[in-house]
Amino acid sequence: MIFDIIQLILALLLTGAILMQSSSAGLGAVFGGDAGVQRTKRGVEKKLHHTTIILAILFLGVALVNVLN
């Protein structure tokens, strides 16, 4: 039961972290409107990116524990 609650909380946090990330590849990039500019993540954007990765790994781990129990 506790792992179900943890998985639900992680799912909500992961969804929020994904939705807060800005996407530079919009609909214009599909039709060749992308300028091809590479940019690096800095500051809060970089921390949010790392947090999303950590949350995804934790979510996967808790999901595996739930399946094995």
C-alpha cells in the first residue's frame, strides 16, 4: 500500500516536472522552420531537467517493486 502511494506521488511530480519544461521544437520545426540553433540548458532549466530524470528513475524503481510484490 505504501508503494502505491509513493508511486502516485512520483507520477504527479513527474508529470508536473515534464509540463514545466519549455519546448523549443514547436510545430514550426516539423515543417522545417527550425533555425537549427543549439542551446545548452542553464540554471533552473538544467536543474529541472536533472530532477525529471531522477523522478523518472525513482518512478521506474517503485513500479518494479510494485510488480514484484
